Amino acid sequence: MDKKVFIGIGSNIGHSYKNCMTAIKRISSDNRAGLKSISSFYSTSPVSDIKQDDFINCAVEIDWQGTPVELLGFLGDIESSMGRIREEVNGPRIIDLDILMYGDGVIEEEPLTVPHKELHRRRFAIVPCIEIDPDLIHPVLKKPLRGFLSEIPADQHVTKLEGIGFPDEDDL
């Protein structure tokens, strides 16, 4: 199995950019996670009927030296340590870390489904991933991720944030 692992990162509570950067630093500081690439940061509209602020989203590509379930637990620990409380599905959150793709693998074992079950319906997840790798193929639907963009409702706004550059290696 190809081990390109893509993690979606988002926040819409507090200083969202800083929250995303903190999560990236924590991911990259673990010796099991080799940080390969970080997308740009995007301002994105919530995909929810719940009234809330826009998100800042990005994605990272890592090499993961462990199992997918171990990665899920690791990301959950980061979320908890940053103050994530799961009160409302699709509600506001200080940090959200999702395994979007685990190489070309398909995983359906509780509590993990990969690729993320909503990946092909979420512009805020697809755009950062295809910025990193424009040729990504959805391993279940066997279609390039970029091909889903025209099928997603136009009300899902994704705007690249100018003036927020890639973090320097010293920042991670």
C-alpha cells in the first residue's frame, strides 16, 4: 500500500491559524510522523446548518510509521490536548484533525473509515490535498480528487489566504 497519508486540519474557534500551526507542530514532533508537505491555508465556509464562524483549513502529507488506528489515536490525543470538546456534530471546534487518505488504502474498521467518508463532497478538504498532489485518486471511487470539485455545491467557499506563507522549518 502506498503510504502517502493526508491529514485535514481545521479550526474556527480562537486564533484559528495559530491552532492549525500548533497541530502541525505536534504532528511533526512525533518520530512516527515524517512531515512531507503542508498546503496553503484557506478560509472556508462551514459545511453545516449550525451557525458558526468560517474555518481556516489546510492539509499535510506525512509518512506514518504505525497503523492507521494508531494515527487516529495520536490525532485524537492532539485534539484533546488542545481543548477539543465534541459537543455538537459539525459544530465549531478549536481544532479538527481528520485522516483524509491513507495512501491508496481503504479502511472500514471501527472507529476508522478511510478515505474520509465525506472527502469527495468537501471542497475544503479536496483543495488543500490537490495543491500538495494534483494527481490524487480517490481509492474507493477511482476518480481524481480534482474531478469532484465541479460536483460540489458552489456555496462551499474556499479562499486561499494571501500573506500567510508556508511555515519555515524552524517554526515546526
